Amino acid sequence: MSNSTEKRVKEIRRHTRKKYSAEEKIRVVLEGLRGEESIAELCRREGINQNVYYRWSKEFLEAGKQRLAGDIKREATSNEVTDLKQENDQLKRLLADIMLKNDVLKKSVLGLDSTWEDE
């Protein structure tokens, strides 16, 4: 095979490679941890390289370790997101109001507001 053909084959393989969801990765790692079959057999059956399995296993164990240590990041619920958006809108309105009042005060102090002079 020529060099350009090999590159094309690798590119096709890369683009057609199976994508594993987080749930699938966890399932494979847990099967490996059970030890009912060798890692080599598990990887062969799942169609993955052993290096991939060990990378997933390391990530899985690191995530568990961080979780047990209390270093957690969680996704916000839709209610929390809605509440935060409402609070953000409220703060934006308050800021706009304060900026407007500040502008009026600056103009009145500098004598630039004609409405104050007419009264």
C-alpha cells in the first residue's frame, strides 16, 4: 500500500470508529473489574484496544476518588437554571436603573440638565 493510501485508510477508520457513551464505558470497566474474564478477552469482545480499556478504567477510578474526596461538580437542574436566569434579569434591570440615576445626578451636578433649570 502506498503512503497516501495508508493515510486515507487511517482517516476512514478514525471517522468510522465507534463512539462509546459514558454508560457503555462504565459497563465495560465494571465488567473488567469483576474479573470474570481476562481484560484481553473483554477488549476483544468489545472491539477495543486494551490501552483504551485501561485509560477508561483510570478515568473511572479517578472520578470516584474525586467524588469521595468531596470534589464534585454537578449539573444545574432546569429549575436552578430558570431561577438563575430570573435573578440575572432582575440584576440587569437594577443595574440599568442605577446607571440611569447616576447619569441624571452627574448631569444635575454639572448643570447640564435643562429640566432642573426650568423649575
